[in-house]
Amino acid sequence: MYIQDSPTRLLPDVASQEHALAIGTLDWVGMDGMEMPVAFDAGDGDIRATGARVGAFVNLHRSDARGIHMSRLYLLVSEALSVGPLTLGGLRELLGRFLSSHEGLSDHARITLGFEHLVRRRALRSDNSGWRAYPITIDATLKGDAFHVEITTDVVYSSTCPASAALSRQLIQDSFAKAFPADASMDRDTILAWLGTEQGIVATPHAQRSTATIRVRPVGEGTFDLIGMVDRVETALGTPVQTAVKRVDEQAFALANGGNLMFCEDAARRIQKALDADERIADFHVRVAHHESLHPHDAVAFSSKVRR
């Protein structure tokens, strides 16, 4: 088969020609890792432009067709992502155009996008603020009238081990008993001064940076309030990582860790409770990983939407 490139020249279209290997159907064919611009509103009205890696795919249900029209997918993605902010409804329309451009070859379309979304976060106590980059992955498919989309992001936080905290408190009690035996005078100022020394806290619980990977399926096709969801998760955990900090902020962070002791199981349940109450989320899956400072491996827990 030839395609007319100009009024006088025909170019060969090898992908459309019969071939000995064209004897089966394929689940997905397309391009992955395409470099594209994307403008994204995470739900706070602050549209940010960034670079994305995009995958565009269709299935190939004609067993006698050798390939698809990959350049059509690229041009459709490039056009769609250049005209305005990304929306779920816009993704559905784009997938519909994937299928229209491959009529007779495909009946199922998919697009994936991966990028980072910057959000300014205030310090805990001081007037400082800084930027947090939340990685975002969007995976959308269309087959007939069935449109399915999932959005994934990470929430990074600090987790302090409850068991380690209890063991540390016991050692502090032992140290206090040695410094102040039963027959010693208990002068309040002396005790306060002792508590301010290294001997006053002879052991500290282990804490570590931790990651909650959250995959959600939104209700509807409008703008999904991703930042609102992240805010609820970070509030439920109580110890999201900070950006610009002064000593007053670091002290507040230490206090937050002490008041939010948690195993990975506790963190997974806190997130589950926060997301399960959100009617804008049709389904979700959570993977919590505490990147242990005690062990060379992670402690992990999984949770999902409660089925009623």
C-alpha cells in the first residue's frame, strides 16, 4: 500500500501491508515515554505547567494487520496537551480520537501520564514556606462507553515506632532512678536541669522517612481535588515532611512525631479512614512503606476502600 505524500509522489506504507507475522491480535501497541508539556490543576485552582512523560496505546484486534498508525497517536496527544489544562473529560475525548483514527484496527485505547506537581507548603511555626513536588501518574482507558481512570501520587511522612518509643521510655526511667534514688532530695529545678542534659534522654525511638503510595479512582470526569485529598492524608498522619524550617519548626516537628507514634499498620488504617469518607473517590488502594532505620528492609502495609 502507498500513501500519497505530494501530487506526484507516493510513499510506501509498510505497516499496512500484509506480512507473514501478522497472524495474531495484540493487547496494546503504541509509544511510551513521549516528552510532552502538561498544564495541571490539582484542585486548588493553581494551574501549573510542567514536562510529562506520556504513553499512548491502542489495541490491535485485526489479526491480519501488521501494525498501527503511531504517528497519529503522537500528533493527537501533542495537540490535546497543548490547548489547555488537563482534565479527565479531556482525556476521555482524546482516547475517543485515538479510536477514531484507528477505526477498524482498534476498539480499546489507553493513555498514561507521569509528572511532578509543585505545591507550596507553609512551615509548622515560622513564617517560612517551601516547595513540595508530588509525583503524579494518570492511567486512563476507554473501551466502548466504559471510561476508567486512576490517579496515583505519593505522600512522604515521618513515622516513629511505638515499640521503640516504649523501650526508650523504660531506659529513661532507669536513668532517672539512678540519678535520683529514693532517698535523694527531689528538687524541681535540679530535675528540670537534669532533663535538659544528654543523660536526661539516654535513648530515642527510631523514626524514618516513610511513603504512602495512593491510587484513587475519582467519581466523574471533572477536575479532581488531588491536593485536597493529599491534605486530608497528611492531616491524618500528622507528620508530613517539611520544607524550609527554623529551629521552632523542627521542635514542632519533633512534638508531632512524639504525638503520632505509628506502625505501618496504623498509618495504613489512618489513610483508609480519611479516604473512605470522601464521596468523590469511587475506589482507592494504598501501599504504606516505612523505610526502617532499624532494619535494612521496609515495613509495609496495604489498605483499600471498605466494601459495604
